Amino acid sequence: MLFGKKAKKIRRILIVEDEPLVAFDTEHALTDAGYEVVGTVDSVEGALDMVKSAKIDLALVDLGLTDGGNGVEVAAAARREGMHVLFVTGRCPKGAASLGLGCLEKPFSQKDLRAAIEALETLLTRGSVKKVPPGLTIYEDSASAA
């Protein structure tokens, strides 16, 4: 298909978020934008179960979770399974560049979230992003992880 759209690399998304309202808003915004939300979980255990059992293109991972667990553990498991990770948290984790493509700092608008995912899509297909949306940090090592 010469002029058709390329198949997207990010279609199926897992939301790992302990704040119910943020999780709800994120799920609906992504669904409305045409993404398939394969699950929304609020604990490390729930996230690890999803990582092991579902085909996921991108995991949106908060750091603090309801069971007292840390999203870094979820990100590490997701990376081992070949999934991409975007941290979505109040403070981006230091030293986590090997675990994720980047970090979107809270608070963020749903428009910023969609723009961040589109920027990651560009990163994965082209290897670089010209304009980074507000609140998004793309990790330097993430181009090689693409």
C-alpha cells in the first residue's frame, strides 16, 4: 500500500495506576483515541499477571501502587517480556532508563498523554522525535531499545 498508513507499533496498552480517577480517565481517553486497553491494574501482582498473560505493546506504569509495591518491578518484568514501558508518575525514577522509553510526569492532560504515546510511536518507527510533548522525558537509551 503506497499511500496507506503504516501499521502502528503501539495498539494494545496496559495501565498500571493506583489512583482510580486517573486510571478511569486514562482508560477512557485511550479507548476514545483508538487504542485497546488490555487491562487496568493497581498492584504489582495484578500487573505481573497481565505482563505474563497478555500481548501488550506499551505498559503505562505508575511508581507507587496500592499493594505498596513499586512500578519499577513491573517495568523490569515488562521489559523482560519484550514490552515497551512509559512511566507515568509524579517523579520520574532515576536510573530507570534501561527499563522504559521515557516518563510522563503527573499531572498531565489526556491530550498530553496521547501526544506522549504518539511521540513514542514516532520514536519506535523513526528512531527519534523532533518535538517532545509537555511533561514527557524520553530516555536517551530508548532509541536503541526501539
